Amino acid sequence: MKTVIKAGIASAALSIAAGIVTVAPATAADLGYGRGGSIKDNYVAPLPEVSRGSAGPCYIRADIGYSLSRDPDVKWPVNNGAFTGDANANGVVDQSELVYTFVGDTVSNVSLENTWLAEAGIGCGSGSRGFRGEVTFGYRGDRKLDGEPLIFNPGPRPGDPVGPPPADLDDPLHTSITSYTLMLNVYKDLGNYAGFTPYVGAGIGAAYHIVDPTFFTGNPALTNRIEGDRDLAFAWAVMAGVGYQLSDRAILDFGYRYIDLGKANSGRVDSAGFVNPRVEIDDIAAHEFKVGLRYHFGQSDCCASGHQPLK
């Protein structure tokens, strides 16, 4: 009986030993599980997550504002005719008795209306250096242009009866301009102060002007309209302003800009088919105040992996 009991105990012991031999290697390899290695390896910390920035360096923007127009320099050449006298005493004006003289091209009392503006663009920054560049497309609405050229008096026509010269009359000119701009701007951000970031900048680009037909009032000798025209001109600007950080991605932008939009011209043919001198409009410029939103997209570390590599 004792022999049977001993045999059973020995059999059970062998079974337990076999189980220990089987499990021990795996267990030994897994000692330190949850800490990153076995008891014979150095301790390795859990893989840390990389902290990704919520906003990248690139952004889109949209602005609205008000453009306070400077009075441009306007020129329109005036050539007047004068009757030199009835040399042959025939009582009528002959072609040989007319003289035409250039009297000047000055247009005085020029005024160009103010207008609203709208702008949109895309840009990118350089991070800690504070530089950023952008491309913007802008629109400035129709602005009425008025001025007073020198008095146009063509004189009598050949065949008219000899008489006193007609009285001079005022003949102010009127037209309007619509402008589009495409600008490349560069800015320098001057640091962050409690969420406010002042900046300065400059830009160059092109202005596309649409000039409406020019017409005159008050002078019966100027009843025809001179056709409008479209011109592409060089433009430049200097800027200053401040951005306020609304969130990681959104910045509210308050800005001032002085912009020179170059020059534009009228056409030459009038509504009766006659060819006229062009109305030349130079130094089209404005002081502009605008408010807009810059919205950053992407991530500041777009190319990083999800975890730091092991060393």
C-alpha cells in the first residue's frame, strides 16, 4: 500500500517539475514585463509620444478695409483755336485765318473718391525668425474721379461768320476707376506680447485698372465722351500692423498700408469717332486700413513620426 502511495506522489512531483521546466524559460524572459525588458537587460522606458504642434507655418487670409484715396496727378492736353482776323474782308472765317495753339495739359482741383476694399491670399512663415511671405489678390471698388482741365475753346470753324469770340466756360472732366491688385508681400513679426504681435512689411506687384469713359460738363464744345481703357501698372506698398492670437490656428489682423497703384489712361476715340488726347492719370495711391483673419493649417512638425526613435 505504501509503495502505491509513494509511486503516486512521485508521479505527481514529476508532472509538476515538467510544468516548471516548460514555463520557467518564458517567465524568465518576461521578467520585468511592463517595464520594457528582461532582468538581464537594461531598463528601457516606454516609448514617448511626440508632441505635435496644432498649427503649421502656412496660412490663408481674408481682409476687408477702407481705402482713403490720394488725389492723383491728371493731365489732359488742350489745343485751342483762335481767329486772327478777317484778312480778306469777306465776312467769314477762312481756314488760313485760324491758328491753333497748345495751351497746356494741367488738370487742377483733382479728387478721387475713397472706396471699400477686399483681399484674400495665402502665406507661410519661417517660425522663430519672424519672417513670413504671402501672395494676395485685392479689389478696390469704383472710385469717381473729377478734375478741371484748362478751358477748351476750339475757336470758330471755317465758314462761320465773323463775330466776337465765344465766352470761355468751365469744362470739368469726370470718369471713374476700378482696380485689382496682385501683390507679393514680406513681413517681419516683432515678437509676441501677451498675445499681440506687431509687424512691419513691404510688397511689390501689379495693379490692373479699368478706366470708365471720360465726359465733360459745362462746355458745349465738349459733348462727346472719350472711351475708357484698361491698363496694367507696377504697384508697391509698405505696411504695419498687429496680430492678435485668437487660438492656435486663428490670428486677428489689424493693418495699415500705404499703396501706390501706378498709373492709368483713358482711350482716345470719342463717341463721335474723333481722336482725342488721352486723359493721363498718374500716381494713383491710397492710405488703407483693414482688418482680417489669418488661419493657419497643417502641423508645425508635419514630417515627424508618432514616437521618438530609440537610441
